[in-house]
Amino acid sequence: MSETQIISTVQPLMQELAFEETTIVQKESSVEESAQETPVSTSSDAALQEEYRQEIEAKRVAALAATLSFQILPETFAILRLPPQIVRGMPEFIFQSSFYTISRSPDEVSIVCEERLVIRHVDTHSLGNIAQISSNWRILRLGVMDLSLTGIAARFAGTLAENDVNLNIIATYDTDYVMIPQAKFARAVKALRGAGYTVE
């Protein structure tokens, strides 16, 4: 989806949300004025304001999600857990992968790369002796997102959880890559499309 299409899709929704936010502010002002005139306040006013806020937030997230789409990466991937000292001799085949990530913590080095490369080189680098390997993962790439957005991952993760699909999210500056087990991939795609996402 082009930037122009995204703007034309989101702008009317955002205008509607802006109007609703103005309405809430007016209601809050009215409540505050009433509270000044009447010393006894009720919890129902606060509950009503919170309900309005939650409704607007839900609509905002839905509007943003409607502009995002998932791209299916064609390859199958593997996750490797290696000892942290491996960074001194990182296997070069990793850098041949169409998509890869390397994360290091004090306890481990985690690598995601194409499974075919792991199978081809596992013996050459003696990875079977030092690595824990989880295979048969597929990846969905989410469209480019602004880093200030909130609730996007929670929404699609919730959709997948409702359909008993476990996932592993890899965050980059531009977007999220969602790892899903091959055995549940078709179910995940169906669930996301049913929730209004484009998956292609």
C-alpha cells in the first residue's frame, strides 16, 4: 500500500477520532464544572470517561492496523542458541541467509537464519555439539511502522493467541518480523485475514 493510499485510508478515521476526543474533553469539562458546583462526585462519571477513552483507543488501533499488511517470506527458518563466546568465530554461512538476526546476551547468542543453511553446514561447524536448534519456522514481515505506535503487536498477537498460534516477534527499526511454527502457519494466515489484515 502506497503512502498516498495509507493517508487517504487513515485520514477520515483519524478525523472521526479527533471529533470523538473533542467530545470527551467537553464531557470531562462538564463533569468538572458539575463537581465544582456539587461537592459530592460519583464513580459513574469516572467510569464513563474511561469507557470513552478505551473505545477511542480501540478505534485508533483498528484504524492503524487496517493500513498494515503482512508479507510472507518464502523460506523456512531456524533458531539457534549458541554460547556467548561464539561471537569470536561466527559461522559465515549465516550471512548468506536472505534474512538473519544475531542477538547476544551475557548467557547466549541467538541466531535466526534460513534452515537450509543450517542443515548444510551444521556438521562443518560442529554446531550439533554446541548449539540448540529449533527448526521449521515461517516468517511474516509486517509493513513499515512508526516507532511511536502502540498496540499494534498486541492486536495481532491477540488474534493469533485466540487461535492457539504461538509466535516469536523480532523487532527492527522499521517493523516487526513474526516467526510462526510451520505446523500452525496456515491457521495463522487464516486467522489474520479473518481479523482484517492483508497477508500476501
